[in-house]
Amino acid sequence: MIAKEPVEPRDQARLLVYYRKTKKIQHHYFYQLPDLLGPEIALVANTSKVFLARTFAQKVEGNSEVEILFVRNREDSLWETLMRPGRRVHQGQHIRFVDGSEAELISKDDGVCLLDWQQTNPEEFFQRFGQLPLPPYLAGSKATQGDYQTVYANQIGSSAAPTAGLHFTESLWRKLANAHPCYEVCLHVGLGTFKPIQEADIRNHSIHEEYIELSGPTANALNAWKKAGKKICAIGTTSLRTLESCFRNNNFQPYHGTTSLYLYPGRQLQAVDMLITNFHTSESTLLVLVASIVGLEELQRIYTEAVEQKYRFFSFGDAMMIV
């Protein structure tokens, strides 16, 4: 069921709509979204932009090659990365990049390699030498950088795309913006989103921190909207987690910082009424998040029907909307 390539145009993807009150499932296409959204619904999108986070380097001692996925700039020259083969790189070892810059492996914790990278211009490096950070299951895909970017992306910092937004064309986004308030938040996608759950008890899983932003004007506008009894639809699990992270004492609070919010069955949504999302990989926190909204049995029923109806799954796959 894995979609190896995006559909063209993007909004030709299929859209499964699930109604929580009636437990009804309907099948549509994404371009029909303007007709499916009811009145007085605000849309919230994650405008984080994917950077060319995948690169290669050589160990200074031995010259063997390692593949590196840059995940997050923690501070100054310290970067959280994933390295392959990570087991062959040890604390204190140095690696050299194609531009001559070097990095030292400071620590390895839970598969995350912390690099001290002496690079004065990371953005220029990624633009010149980086590769598209497609997930491993998309190996061999012919997707371009544009295919793996939302039409409204404007703030660089994600090492994976907020994929629910990939279904919007520029014309569809304009049409929706003419009919609904559309607000921007930011969550730079990293390990918190795509690292799988490895605990037997999902409650013991810890989510890695990811950077989020909710501006003061957006928080004020969403507070007024919600107090008027109107609904908020999050585009993607990243937008949802940002909004839920910034909702305190029944109000949205402006915030620039990190979140490790983890939603699983038993934890209820406080801020968001609706969600547009993709079909997610097993053992992922995203799948568990959707289960927290619809319940495990309904999640299994939705996915079973999606398989029977031959929906396309994962990053370039079809979409679902939970109402």
C-alpha cells in the first residue's frame, strides 16, 4: 500500500472522511475539501520547510563512509543526527565532510548521535551538498525537492515533511483561504515525529523534543475563534501537537520553544476539533495519536477499510479527515 511517488496534481489524492459522532466513513478526493468543510472552521497549517538534511562524510580515522541525517541544531555547533552505520562510529571520533569541515561525535544516546560540527554556514552547505531526506521506505522514488515540500512552507528547519500538507496545491490553498481563516504555526519535524515506539507499553515511550512556534497574534485570533464556539481544524499531526502544546487554562498561549507532547489513548484533545492527516506507519507515535482521537477499535476499522479500498499509504499517500 506504500505510495512511492506523489500523485499529480497533488489534490487528486483520495480523502477518507471519518465522523466521530456517527462512526460513518465516506470516500472522497482531496480537491473536494472545500465542499466537505462546514462553515466556521479555521485551518491551521505547519509552515516548516524541509532542508536537504541527508549527506555523507568519511571517518577521519580509516576513511570509511557514513551517511548522516541532520535532525536538529540543538545549540551553536551541536547537531542531533542519525548516522548509518551508527554502530561503527564511536564517541570522540572525527568525521570529515566533502567541503573539508569536520565534526566530532560527542555522544550517542538512544540512537541519536550528537555532533560538534565546525561549520560556519550550515544553510549554504546543505544547499550545495545535501540530499532530500526521504524516508527509507521511499528508496528509489523519483520525487523532487518540490514534491517533498508544502506550498506554504516558509521557515526552514524540518528533516522530514509535514506530509498532510503535501496534498494542497496553490490554487486549492487560495480557495480555502478565501472561505476560511487560515493560520500558521511551526513545528520543525524531527525525531519526535518519526522515531518509532520500541516499548512494549506505549505509555513508556518518550518523544524527542521538537521546536515549535505559536505567535501572539495567532494565539489571540484562535482564542477569539474558539470562544465564539467555532471549530479548529489542524492540518497534520504536527500542527495538532503544536496547538495542543500551547493550550493552557483553556487558552492558546504564545510560545517559542520545544515540545515533547505525546498523545495516546486516554489523553484527550483540548484545543483541536478536527484533523487532516495521512495514513501512518505501524509502531509510530502518529498512529497512536490518531488512536487517541478515534479509539483503537475504530482506528483498526478505518485502516482495514482503507486497505480494502486500496488507499495509498504514508508520506506520498492519500489523506483522511477526522471530523
